[in-house]
Amino acid sequence: MRIALITLDRLAEEADGEGASGTPARLAGQPIAWHQLHAALALECERIVCLAPEPVAEVAALQREAERRGAKFHAVWRARMLSGLVAAADTLFVFAPGILPDREWLHDALSGRAGIGVFAAERAVPWGFERIDRDRAWAGVLATRGDAVEALADLPPDADPSAGLLRIALQRGTRCVEVPDQWLDEGRWATLSDAKVAARFEPLWYARGVPEPGPARPSDTLAYRTARWLTRSIARRPQLPVALTAASGLLTAGGATTGYFGYSAIGLAMLAVAAFIASTGTALDAFAAAGSGIAPKRWPIAARDAALDLALIACAASPAAFGDWSAPFAAAVIVAAMRLAREDVAPSLLRPFGDRVLVLSVAAVLAAASIFAPGIALLSVAALGLRLLAPSAQLTRA
């Protein structure tokens, strides 16, 4: 059996001193142990053992996540309690407190046999990693046989079990596997000792795992930054993404209904707000997926976009506001342009048309000025002209 040992440091409630040195670290709103849990699941660990100095709500959250993914979970508060959970023939993966490792490296380097992850000491020690000899520093992860747990009985009761298992592995001559030193600079590997260190590291982690959309789609960028701010609340409010999805759906339905009955500007403004809320929820899901290693589902995004597009056409099809087919036809064309603008090969000048919040906001202004149909028609012609005449992004890169 494959077993992972992770350590949950004491987690203080957020207070005025948040972010100060000594406050437990969080990344994307989750404790570092949550990220270690998903690294262990990527290693196909069947049992997760969490060493928690005190009973806190985060332990229950970790247990729910582990069991949701099909793994057994055990919380212990003393190293000596490990002996009843780990058999001699088991493979034990050990994560030092605060270590954020690279999942792919773990799978390739430690999945098949025992080993200790190490860095060159001169590079890693300034980053906070523990030196184990003159030339090497421990990277904070190791794989060993389960019988090493029995040797922990010789250590003092308050000894750090991960450090103890490291010394036992070194005494047994376990091979050392080098982790690329440049990963420390790239944000693929880190030791996050407290909230202050995690706050400095977090932008690099986001940039690598969930890059910012960029200036071509300004509202998506704003939604991304809003989601980053909201991640601080997700650990204690896991229903937040669901609430955002529900709010977006209600606003979409309300905007379509309001617009169809003749209040076009109000309906389109409601759709713009719904699109922004939906983009924020999508960004939250992307952050969660980056931390869990699970690819986010694509169909909810496709369904949300389809609902917003149909709602825009419904607003344009209002018999009270528009008397002929020109408005819904122009709306259908701008919908096609928005979808073309989100393709990977779309020209850079076309990309702002893929920003639904921006397009819906412009449409609301045009409706308020009573020039919705001609204004949307001109935007559609401009977008399709850019798609046909401007060089594609693929050709530009070539």
C-alpha cells in the first residue's frame, strides 16, 4: 500500500496580524497540507496520514477531500501513532511541513522506488531548505519503506517525524535524487514557512499554474484578480463558487426576460454583470484545479456561454423594442464574432471581441442610445473583417 504522511501546522484564525511572520501559510486560500494531499493523491496513495498538533476545522476539510478522491484518511497527533497505520511492506511518502513540490517530478522520481529529494545546498539553503551534508539540502520529500516508522519509537515524543524519517532514510543509505535547482526560481518547488513567505511566492505560483488573461480581454483580467482576492475566503466558504454560478444563472435569465419585454438597456446590463460573475467563478475553478491537479470540467463553461449568447439574442428579438429582423440578426452575428475571437488563432486585434462583459456593456450603451441594431451591425462587420483580413496569431508566431 502507498501511504502519505503530511503535517498540518497549527492554523490560527485570520486576524489583524494576517500575513505577519509566524502566521501559518496558505496558498490559493488553502493550507499547504491541502496541496500536499493532492500531490499524494497524484502518487496514487491509498491512505493519507495527517499529523495535526490540535483538532482544527482544516483537518475535517482535508478528510472530506481525501475521501472524495477515494483515499482513506487518518489524523494523528503523535508520531508514535503511525506504527498502527503503516505496515513494514508499505511505501511511505513523507512531506515536510510547508513543502510545495512538483507533482510530475514526484511521480517520475519517487513513484517506483525509495529515494530522497535533494537540492544543491548552496542554492537551496538560502530559500529555507534544510542542509543534510556539505553539498546537499533536503527538498522536503522522500519515499521509504514502511518499516522505518518503527524506528521513530527511539525518538523523543515531541520530535518532528518527517525530520526523524529523513535521518533514518539517510542512515539506511537511501539514494538521493536531485531536483533541478532552477525550479526554485521558476516556482515549481518551494518551502512556505509562514504567510509572509507564501504571499511573496503566490504571484509566481499563479503565473505558472493559472496565468492572467492579459490586457486584450480587460474584464476577464478583472475577474481573474477578483477571484484571486476571493480565494482567501474559499477555505471557510466552499459554497462561494456555487453561489456565484447560481447568481450568474439568475441574472442571465432575468436579463433575457427583461430585455425581451422591451427594457433592452437594463436587460443587457444585467447580462454584462452575469458574464462578469460567471468569469469570476470560472477563475475560481481554475485556481482550485491548479491546486488539485484535476482538470476543470469544460461543459459548465460552454453551457454558461451558450446561455449568455442566447440571452443576448433574446434581448435583440424583443418585439416591443425592435420591430424587424435586423436587431436579432446583428446580435447573432456578434455572437459568432465573440466565439471566433476566443479561438487560439484569432488575430490580436480581434481578441477584445471575445470579452463578453465588454461586448455586452457596449451593447447596453447602444441600446440606451437607441442605436442598438446599427451599432451592433457595425461592430460585427468590424470583427468579421479583422478575422478575415488580419494575420492569425499562429502565423504571427511563425
